[in-house]
Amino acid sequence: MPLTRTQQALLDEMKAALHNGTWARVPNPYGLTIRYTETRQTPSGIPQRWWPDTTYERHQFLTLQESGVIYGNAPAPWVGRNDSRITYKRAFEILRDPAAVWEPRPAAQDENAPASTSARTDD
């Protein structure tokens, strides 16, 4: 079955990411799957029985199928992996900047805070 323009564009970017080395191919019979991996220091509060090593890997997966894109996120080995269907737009965003997925989001009160930090004076 021929790919749509969007599917072909995503496939081309996935291949480029493989070629650049930022993503690695994962054997999968259900479509093209690629994985982004980041090695991190194990937080001090993680029980030894959950993860005994000083470092761990976290992974993101993108699987391009005929029916759409599946995103897999495994933020830590003691958490496991969560898969979901995502839009092509979101797939492009993740593919182009996978580390942004794990960046902490500002708290709700921070998002609505005024841009200026100057104190108000009534003098």
C-alpha cells in the first residue's frame, strides 16, 4: 500500500535520525520502530530492589504503521513502558527533539505568573 505524503515525510525523517545516530532501529514485525535512549544517574531515593545499578537507561519508541504512529515511553526500568497512539504532528515533534519529552513542565502557577519579576511599589 502506498504511503501518504505525511507518512512518507515521517519515514524519511525517521531514516535520517537513524543515519545521524540519534535513534536506533528496533526489530519489529509491526512496522518501522526506532528508539531514542538516554543514560541517567539512578536517583538516590530508588530502592536497591527496584534498580541496583548506579545508572539506568530511559527510552522512547516511535513505530510507523500503516494505520498511524505508536509512541512508547519507558522513562525508567522500575516504571515500565507505556504505549499510545499519537498524531503525525506529535511524532515529528518527538523525533526532532526527544529529550524535550522528559523536561520538567512548569507548575500551573508558574505558567500563569507575570513575566516581570519586579516588585510593585506604591511610593
